[in-house]
Amino acid sequence: MLHTIKNILSQTLASLQKKRNDSKQLSKYNEMLNEAHSFVQNHISENSVLIVRLDDIGDFILFAPSLIHLFENFKNQKLFFLGNLVWKSLFENLFPESNVQTVWLNKGEWFSNLTYRKEIFAQISELKPGQILFPSFTRSILLEGIFKGVFPNAKAVAWSTKSGFNKHILNHNYSLLFDRPEHGHELEINQSFVEKYFELDLASKSIFLRFNIPEFELPKNYFVVCMGGNQGSKRWSEKSYSKLAEYYSNLQPDFTCIILGGAGDVSSADKFKSTYTKSNCLDLTAKTNLLEFAKVCKDAQLIICNDTSAAHFGALQGTKVFVIANGNRYGRFFPYPKDFKNVGAIFPRSKNFTLSKYYDWEGKMSINMIQLKDVKSSLKGFLGA
């Protein structure tokens, strides 16, 4: 009885918090739309296209194969691309000879700095696209909603958004809205956007990425541990990681353990090292740029990680990847499609995850519900050890 009462209270509080967050977001949207008013561009160029993709690093990695096909299939049209500044180096490495004019958005500045937003509005308004493509499956009124508002006469194309307080905004006045699939991995969703837009079939096209990365010194044989994650509920404990790494090191004693991550993962790396008893450890946390990060992932014999960009860097370069995931967005990012024999994942046992019930589920289940012994067993099965 007490557990039931606690559960009801927890759900009620979560619902109230969501309503407050939705209200704040809508207020911010109206504020930013007013800021953009003097930059609204009614004149457009029919022969130009703006592609907008502003999500995070891992999302871009999963979009890049489809972006290649987008660029290839636009003929005799001027192309613009609005992207997230954080992965600019990846874009430029994958598309070194692209004839696309780019604009790069610093999302931190965008949300916090009025002067910066006005600079971006001024820069964007000069593009005058006849069409705007919003290929992201997860949509935001504070990003694409605002940029669409700058070009009221442009033909806008996007995925239809699922139900929510902002649905009426994100689905309003679009020239073409694609119906959302009931399930599909992010790779498949991105490819489907291109197929629907151009009415073609990309089934036989390769999705693997080839970065042009200068060589730098790395151990001959190594495995990667990456404990990053943009939410606490996605971060498995450092102690558990160290014990799992020791387990794998016993299977492969000649392999070096490389800890990989960004500046925000230094503390996690230190906690890992404080309990890791092997001597074969190299800490590269916050010591690589994004392209070097990709290189480390490519040449690893195995990547063990949370639901983070390292998994996608490895998966799309053919590296073996094993992911410890809490089930959030189940089916969209993990598990990978069955064709990806190089990618495995484990989820909390307390949920019987299925695509029909939990696809794209937005949950905050703690990843630390996953027991070390279960991960060892699952990893062993994945490796065929």
C-alpha cells in the first residue's frame, strides 16, 4: 500500500513538473519568435534548399550516411546547411569538397545570449531558401520552430511530431509532413526521410562512415571504456565499469584498457582508476579532439560504453560495441538493427522491453539497476567467449 502511494505521488509530481517545463518552453518560444520578428524574410529563392540538423554528436553520426544521399540527390540547386557547432569538424571531414554553404550554431549561446541570437537571425535571413528540410525525428520549437518562423513563405518538410503540448506549433503550415513510423532505428528513420523525399530506395546503400584521420600513436591492441552520458540515469557506476574491464582484461591480457571521454568525464575516469587493479590502463579522457576520438573508436578491438556517442562512432566504423543502456528511447538507438552483428546491448531486467510497447519510450530508469554479473554474462554471450 505504501509503495502504491509513493508511486502515485511520484507520478503526480512528475506530471506537475512536466507542465511547468512545457509552460516555460512555450514562453521562451514566444519570446524568441518576437526577437526574430525584424529578421523575417518574405523573399525566397525557389532554387535553394536549407537543411537544418542541430542535435547532438551521436545523432549526427547516425544522420551522416543519409546526409551523403541528400547531398547527392539535390541537383542544380543551391544548398545551405545549418548545423551544430560541436560537430563541425566531423562534417567538414566527411564532406571536404562539398559545395554546401554552412552556418554553425553554438546551442549554448543560442539559448542564453540575445546578442548571439540576433547575429544568427541576421545570418540566416540572408539565405532566403525556397525549401527548408527538418530531418530530425525529435523536433524542437526552440530550434526548428524558430527558424521556420523566419521564412514563412518557404516550403517546409519534416516528420509529423507525436502528441504533445507543442504539436500544434510543430505541425502547423508545413508543405509536407511524413507520417511517423511505429518503430525503426535512427539510421533507418534518417534513411527513410531521404527515400520519402526523393521517392527512391536506398536499401542497398552502405551506411558505414570513413573519416580521413591522421595517424597518431595508439597501443597495438586495446579496448575502450567510455562512461559518458548526458543524463545521470544513463551512467553506469564507475566501480562496476572497472570490474567489468578487469573481467574482459582477464580474457584478453595483452589488450590495453583505454578510458575515453570528454572534459565532463574526468571525474568518472578518476573513480574508475581508483578501483581498477590492472596495470594496462591508458587514460585519454579529455585528451582527444573529436576526430581523434573517432580514430580511437575505429581501431579498438571492443568498446564498452553507456548510451553515448562512442557507441555510434564504433558501430558505424565496424568496431565491436557493447552498450549498457537504461532503455530510454528503446528501439530508436539501441538495440541496433539485426544486421549489425558488431553491436550488442543490455537493458534493465525490471522492464520486458519490446518494440510494440516501449518503442521510443521516454524513461528515466536508473542504469545502475543492471547488475554486474548480468553484464558479464551478456558480454560473454555477445563475444562468443
